[in-house]
Amino acid sequence: MADKDGAGENASRESGKPVKKKRRPLNYFYLNGLLHKSLHISRGADTITAWCYPEHRRIAYTYSDVLKRKENAFTTAEVCKMVQRRRGTVENAILEGHIEEPQSTYGLSSGIKFKYMWAEKDIMALHAYLSTVHFGRPRKDGLITPMRLPTARELRAMVRHNEIMYVKRDGKFIPTFDAEDM
């Protein structure tokens, strides 16, 4: 039993037992390219009831199958943090038609559009657009400089919750994406 100061938790780490990563809560997810919201999960019966936004209906799935095949859904705030751009920049890219509008949620009782939920393909399309947009005043030579934009591999690692390992060579940090192999 853990103490109030959390000594019990540290003791399990010190004993050499592996500490499980906490799973991201299954609220919104993509399955077969469609946005779903989890309504009820019964782990004992291995079922999940979800609302499918594009089809406007409730669907029951096998919970273990959903855990294997689902894609994560991200809010606009999370996407802005990943691509290091402000919310207005991302929303303007959608409104001006530079990227396709991601699927959105709506109130189940009112039907009023609520917020965008981004899939991995939507985030990568946003990244592809932002890599063609110059940051700041135009350069005299006409080249494009997308400042502070992560690489496509770094972004994909953030989306899939993989760890990015950096190696220091000649005083510079170089990202290494095969951290599992090392």
C-alpha cells in the first residue's frame, strides 16, 4: 500500500519491477476512417458502444478489436502544439481550403458542430501544407523557411506516441528514430 507521499510507488520502481505506461483514455478514436466517440466500455464482456459521427448512429464493437485497429484522434489544441503553430494559422488553412477539413464532433442532442478531431492523415496533410508556407516576411531570394516546424518523422513519432532519441555528434543533437533497436 502506498504512503501519502508516494513512497510505495517509488518502491516498486526501485525493486526492479517494470512500471506500465498509462494508456491514453479511449474517448475519441478513428476506426475504418470514421470518427467515433466511446459511450460505454465493458471490458468483461469485451464490448464497446460508440457513436459514429459520419453515420449518425450508435454502433457496438468488440473492445479488443478496437484496441488493435483504432487510430488516435487529436484535438486542434494538441495538433497546434505538435506542429508548433497557433490555432488561427491552423484554422485559416482549413477555411482557405489549403487542407481538407477534418471530421468534427457535434452535440448528440442538438446536432451543432462542436470541434475538429484530427487523424494522422489530417495532421500529415497539415504538415505538408505548412512546410510550403514561409514564416515571417518574404525573403528577397524567394526561398521558403518554415521556422520551428518538426520533420515528418518527428511528427509521425509524436502522433504514434513513439519515443524520439537524440544522439549528440559534433556538438549537435541528431534525432534517431530506431530507439528500440539500440
